[in-house]
Amino acid sequence: MLKIDRQNDSRVVKTILHRIADIPGGVGVKASLLGGDKLYEGTPLAVGTDGLYEVVKSAVVYEDYTAADASIKVKKGSHFKVGDKISDAAYSDFSVIAAIDKTNAAYDLITLSANTLSVDVDENEIIVECSALLNTAATRDGVVQGAHATATVTEIKVDKGHGFLVGDIIAGTGVDPMTGKTIVSINRGYDGYDVISFGSTQIGKALADNEELISVTEVSGTTEKTYSVQYVNKKATPVAIVGSNEDVVSTENLHVSAWVIAVARETEKAPLTDAFKADLRNIVYVV
């Protein structure tokens, strides 16, 4: 049976000015993840799953967003969907999209979950899709540098890279371990180690070289403490940009050309943070 789809052509706005190298044969884009009905030329792409690529989602803020507001306005053209996690460009905090109202001709109104963004985002700044974990259990630990055989010392050396903060209570993990002592100060001015001070409190037990230290729940205790932390990171790293404007049908994956070396314009239809442009190091952007 003959099927005829009726479409209206729109004016083609060229984003890519000079094309040098693409991914041979093009790539498939997972359309079910896209919230918009148009995929615009110049949109950044990242490697996805099952041999498909995914759009690196972003949007330009339509008017100033004040921290803890329940909604944020973004300019038309983004591919955000309900359930996406979004962040400011610095990944300071995140929220989950609870609803999107596209009825206004000038902007889309994104309603945020109860966990709203805790940072201000100014008009014309960019928000991005992110990956995030909330209330993840974590511990803090470190490693002793050099043996501390004298139990009367009040400061110790710890290898760089430990997770301790002033105020943490830390203990040893040996056979007869140092019990919990409160960190009064951390001197990070040395190469290869930090000096942790317990003020006037003595360590009370010997510490062996390379002995693991842990953060504990109470002074004189040995029970390891867990912390509730939040991680916000980049969702995906762009590796190419879309080579042409395409209509999006959510039930059908798109096949598009993907350019890895090119000269292109920056546009609001495919907004890029400085970090994304750094990832796309072989795309030269001009005004």
C-alpha cells in the first residue's frame, strides 16, 4: 500500500561552513531519547549503546533562574524529556525534569522535581543534561606515611589523596589500632604528604607505615563512618556534530552524517558549553 507523508519544508540554516572529515557511512541516532521534533545541524553527538549515538542535550536559558525556583524557562529547540537530569554548565547541582510545557511560542517551561537547582542560572547561559547520584553512601580514608612508633605524638604524615577534612574523627586499622582522634588542622604544603594535627591530643597507639586510616563515628571509637554525598557529572562526551537538519520521529532511529573535523557556527539550536567545545577539539567555531 502506498503511504504518503505530508511535510512542510522550512528554510535551511547552515551551521557547518566547511566540512573536512566525517565518520564514514554516518551514524544511527537513538530517536526515542529525543524530546524535540527537529534535530538541528551542528548538534553534538556522543557514543551511545547498541551501536547508536546519542544527542548531547543542552538548552539556552530564556530568562534568569533563581536558585530553588520550581521551574526554568529555556529557548526552543532542546531535546530534554521528562525524567532527564539537568544541571548548570559547571555541574554544581542537578534536578530532574518533572514536566515540560511547550505551549508558549517563545520558550519551553521546564518544571523541576522537588530537588530543585540550588544555584542561579542567568539568561542566555546554558543548562545541560547530566548524570547524578543523590545520597550515595561513601567513606573517607587515607594512608599513613612513615611509621609513628611513639604514642605521644600529636600529628602524623598522611599520603596525598586522602579524603579527610578538618573536624573528621579518624582511627587506625592495625591489630591494636589508634582509636578515633579529631583532626584539628591539615597542612597541605608538603610534597608527597599532608600533616594532620590532633591539637594537644596524642595518638595513643603506634601507627605503621602504609597503615590505612578511616573516618569513624566518635572520639575513641573504631566504627567506620559513612557519608551521604551527591555526585553530578557530564552525561556524555561529544565526539562529532550532526551534518544536516532532520525531522525526528520518536519510533524511528535517525541516520545522519557525523562530522569530526569542520568549521561551524555556534547557534542557539545546538548550544555548546566551553567544556563541550573543548571535547570537540577538531571543530573550529566562528561567530
